[in-house]
Amino acid sequence: MICVSIQHKTLREILDIFAENDPRIEMAEIRLDLCPLSEEDIEELFSSVDMPLVATCRIGNDVTPQIAEKRLAKAIEAGAQYVDLEIEAPSSSGKKIRRISQDCGTVFIRSYHDFQKTGSIGELRAMARKCKAYGADLVKLVTTANNEEDAERVMSLYPSSDDLIAFCMGDAGRFTRLECLKRGAPFTYAALNQDDIVAPGQMPASEMMMSLYGRWKGVHPSEPLNMPASKSFAQRAIIAAALAEGTSQLEGYSPCGDNESAIEVAKALGATVYKRGNTLIIKGIAAKFGSQSIKELCTGESGLLTRLMIPILAAVNRDSTLISGVRTLVNRPLTGARNIMASFGVMLKDESEHPSGSGDCFVPLTVNGGLTPGKADISGKEGSQLISGLLMSLPLCDKSSTVYVHDPKSIPYMFITMDVLKHFGINIMNEMEGGDDFLETQDWSLCTGMTFRIRGGQTFLAADFNIEADWSSAANFLVAGALYGDVELKGLDTKSLQADLTIMDILIEAGACISQIDDPFGTIHIQRAPLKAFTVNADNCPDLFPIIAILAAFCQGNSRIGGVGRLAHKESDRAKSITDMLTQMGVVNSIEGDEMVIEGHSLSERLFTGEMIKGGNYTSHHDHRMVMALKVAGISSQTPIMIDDEDCVAKSFPAFGRMFEELLTQ
């Protein structure tokens, strides 16, 4: 990326520059020692601009160490993404700025400038080590090149690490201001225009932008994008409304394959369903234990719907029921379902002809026996969906139940189920347990067990319910904005229980610039920024895996994504699908235990080296998540990415193609 240095400008002049959406500016350094800004101006500037900003305040002339420290601290607290403190600053200032940076999540740059010469390679390396020892997250070394040998010596510092910006002043060092990007620097510096050049060899931003991007414009949609309804919430709410006594209204509905399958299941249960705009109106069946007689039920292609309905049918149905499915569902094993349901007196008979020696069952299958309440200890290793079905069905039994889940996975989805149930009059008590690390952090990934206390004899009651927008869908557009430009999304709840809200944490750790307007439902703006490798455990959010694998391919360094074991039985063998996709793209990757390791390179480095994502013919493996990830990767591929089956995206997001075209609209 190219960081434009802004100096000798008032607050109004700076804000006017940003308001013009000048294509030369994707990142800016604010020289607080040269711009006439008050403390109030600094706070307004760094709190209101939606792009990566570097706060710099050089000591000298009328700027004392105390003044520099105060201005930099104010910028950090107001939201500066980077702060640059020269290595010559007093130790006390360094410690204070580092502490405030850590508290606020600001990247701490320690910089060294030599305006006369370039030292030996040993001196340069020693200075880089000193900057790191003084707390630098990012080291900046700028020397004066008096000849080509000086410039090459500075460039030889690469690729020592992913946290170095090194280039040269002087005409002999001019090329290094772009060469450093090719070598792996997260960003480089340019002048706003020809009149603002203050150092020999410095380039105006327009020249650097043309050298880096050519005619490629990136992603800058003209309007905010509206995300579809969360099918995790929608399917649960549709089934709960179908089981309820009375008429429910579900606001914010948007159709997709899985949601429409849930509506068909609701009708098969006996509910009346009709649509009015984006509202579903459902008259429920006032379900009681053993009140229905349903011989057959098709759950479409939805694994969630299938696992919800197995225990629900065992509770409300008097007869055995044959559950069938279509397309990819028939090849997805219901791992662990047989043992879990046996704990509650329900037998599952595999009616499929699937050649599996694992003991897993597949659809079609028959559900035999009424659900028996009581105490059970079950495994959560295979996910939360069947457990969610138990939470929806056991309250209908005549007696209470206690369900202990060891090794729970996808914990947020169980809380989504309880949240929906509470709206429909069903209350469940829950306790979580874990070691000292869990008790201290309350990090759900560290939870080792969950106990659900479920009172029997409860009744589903009709409710008016607002279906949240979908973070799984939003993740693709957020990553596109973080990689290629800027994007605004509407309708998302940043306090949601949805597991895929984790994409926000991942993007922030990677260095993306994210802001939200007004409140938890306000418009989210994401702006491209220098991205670095990240580490995440995706056990609780496996649907994010394809798109964060693409994100990792553009994050400088080696990213590690845990939770590979959760991917085997999605719409495809998703772990293999992702590794095959990355390998075909030319992205180095491997699987180490339960982690996928992905070697990433910044977009700038890829552009300069020509090592862009490789295009060609790709398979989606009929997996909707893979389609969306491939489309995002294709925005910057060398040649177009052609996907064999894009229609499967209708399973979760039929409007994706249209909205993706909006993403590319300037």
C-alpha cells in the first residue's frame, strides 16, 4: 500500500482532501509536527476518518519530546491505526507511547532516519534490532543513498521479517520506495503531489499508484450493501413458530434454499405459512408430545434442518418417520447421531445405500421410538446441530431432562437456539465449565463441557421475531473490502450471537480498518489496510474457513487456522476442497494437525512480483461457501476464475451473484 504524507495542512484542509475520495489516497501519514492542529483537531481527525492513519510527530524546532508525546497519545486514543515514534525519543516517551498503543490496539512504529548516508549492513541490522528491543511492532529504517550500492544494501535487509519498512532517500534510492513493496514491506510513503515533495527521491502519490496498480481500480461500491437473513436464525425461528400455539410473524426474512426447505417442513408439520413482503406469517400447530402423525419428511439439502428434525419428530410424532434429503445432503454422514439419539430411547435406521463402514448414518433414514426424557452425557465433538434439536424437543416431554455435553463445538449456535426458544416461551438453564484459562477469559473455545437443564411440559407460544442479517454472507464482502478497496454493509448486529461475527475479530487482528456508524446495527465500513498474518481457532465458526483462507493468502506471513477437523462433513470435504483450491491458485499451504497453515503475500507484493492468484477452471465441489470464496479471490486473479457450479450458492444466498456485481460497481 501507499501511505501519503500530509503536512502543512489545517484540519479543514485535511478533511476536505479525504472528503473528495481522492483515488491517490488509500492510507495517510499525518505529520503532527508540521500540521497546525490543536488537541481538539487531532481528536476529531483521528476519530472521524475511515482509512488507515499514521500519527507522526518528529521532535525538533518548536516540538519538544513532551509536546510530541502528548500529541501522539491524543491521536492513539482517538483511533490512529499506527503511531510512529523516532528511535531518538526519550525512553520515558517510548514506554508511555508503547503502553498506550498496546491498550488501544495501535501498531507501534519505531523509526530511524539518516539524512546523510547509509551505514554498513551490520549497523543497519543493529539499528533494526534496537528498534525491536525498544518495543516496535513495525520497524522503519530510512537512510540516504549516495550511490546504488547504498540502496542495494538497504534492500538486502529483506526478507528478514514481515515487520520492516526500509527504503532510501536520494535520487540513487528512488527505486527503493517501490522496491520495498516488492520485497514485502507492508506499505511505503509518497508525497500528496509534486508540490509537496520534501526529500530527494520522493515520488508523488499519483506516480506511485500508477506504477503499483496500473488501471486496476479495486472494489469501491457506490452504495451500502444489504445482507440477507441469517439462515441459522431463520430456520430455528420457522420451526419454533410451526410448533407454537398461535400465529407468529417473522420479520426480515429473505429466501434461500435452506430457508425454503424449513418452510416446507413447517407445512408438513401442519403449520400454515404465507409471506407478506419480507415477513413470514406462521400459524402453528400447538405441538404436544406425540400429537402428530407424519410418515415422511424431506429436509432438502439442509444439514441443520435434518439434525433439528430428528429429535423433534421423535417428540411430536406418534409414528416412525422417514427423513429424506437431496443433492449434497445424501452424502453427508450424520456422525454421532445414532449414539446421541440412542441416549434418549430413539433408534435411527439407515435406509440409504451409502457405502460407509464407519457406522455413521445417512439420509434417507427412519426415526423410530418416542423421545425419552432423563439424564444423558453426550459428545459435542461432531457439532451443535443435533444438540439444538434436543433443546427444541425435550421441553415437550412430560418430565425434565439434564443433558451434559462434553467437548462442545460450535457453541454460539447452541446459544442462538436458546435465544430463539426464549422468544417462543421455552426456557432452558445452561452452565459452562472449563479449566482456569476458561474461567479467567470466558473464551468459549476453551469450554470443556456444558450442562443444559430442561424443564418438561413446556409449550411453544407464538411470537413476533426479527430475523438477524447473516454474518456468514457478510464475511465475503468484508474480506473483499479488506483486500481490494472499501465496502459498506447495512443491517448487521455487532452484538449478535452468530459464530461468524468472529470475522470482525479476524479482520482486526489481520490489520483491516473497520468502523461502525452510530449503534450495533449501524452501517459497517471496511477499508483496505496493510494486512499481516493471523492465528484463529475456527472450531466454532467452520463456515468461515473458505473465505478466511482467501484472506490469509493476502496477509503477509504465515497464518494458522485451527479447526480443520470440523470441515470433513460439510457440503464438501471442505478441508481438501480448500487446500486443493489454494494449491491451484499458487498459494503455499499445508495442514499440521488440526491447523491449516497458509503462506500469505500482500496484494502490493503480488502486483509487483506478478505472483497473483492464478485463474482457470475451478470446482466448487457443489459447496456454496466455496463459490463465494472463489468469486472474491477472482477479483484480483491473473486471469478469470471459472467455477463449474455457481448455482449451488442458492442454498444460502441466491442474491449473491447480483450483489457481487454491485460490489464491483464504482
